[in-house]
Amino acid sequence: MSGDEMQRKLQREVDSMLASLDKERLRPLQKNTYLKMATCLDNTSASQDQVQRCLEHQQIFLQNAQQVMQGEMGKFQERLQRCAQTCQDEVSHELTPNMDRASPKFLGIEKKVNACMGTCVERHIDLLQSAIFPKIKADIDNIISQQK
């Protein structure tokens, strides 16, 4: 699998996970947040400061969910970059400054890096599905339960 194909496969998995989180968790949280914010505005006996505090309080839940997603996806990217760097490190000693890119030795090194990267991508797709996605869902569920 080429580097572009690996990148597209990983991107499809990430996009699918994010779309699922958006539909299953974030949109309901956003809807509930906006409904609760509307309730803040309906309170005609509250002062302007009280209404503002109420609105800010309701927004915290949505902000927390967004922070969870950004944090977990940031850690995921860091893990993937470390894995890719390891692949590069494993062959760096074999490369020479004037190596011909068409030489059998260079092509062999390139094949090794691509195989290693393929393993990284597969491992990280598995990690997305088995650990990261469930953790984000659980964390957002916890935020949703605090909002009620």
C-alpha cells in the first residue's frame, strides 16, 4: 500500500469516527445546551449578570466535550507521528547522502519504511476503534450526565 493510500485509509477511519461522534453525542449535547441557554434567557426575573452566568455555565459542557475530542485526537496524532518516526529511524543508518533513488538498495529501504508505516496505520486504526473512540464516547457521556 502506498503512503497516499495509507493516509486516505486512516483519514476515512478518523472521519467516520468523528461523524459518528458528531451525530450520536455532540449534536444531542449541542441541542440540549442551546435549549438550556434558551431557558436562561426566558428567566425575566434574573438580572443581566445572572443570565450571563447561566449562559456561560451551559456552554461549559459543550466546551468540555470539544476539549475531550481535541485532546484525544491530539494524543492520537502524536502516537502516530512517533510510530512513523520509529519507522524512519529504523532505516536512517542505511541511507547515504548521494544514494540514487532508483537504486535497488534505496527501493528496498523504501519498501521497508512503507511496510513499517502500514503496520503503524493498521495499529492506529485498531487503536481508534478499540480504545480512543470508546474513551471519547464515555467521556462525552459523562459530560452529558453532568449537564442534566
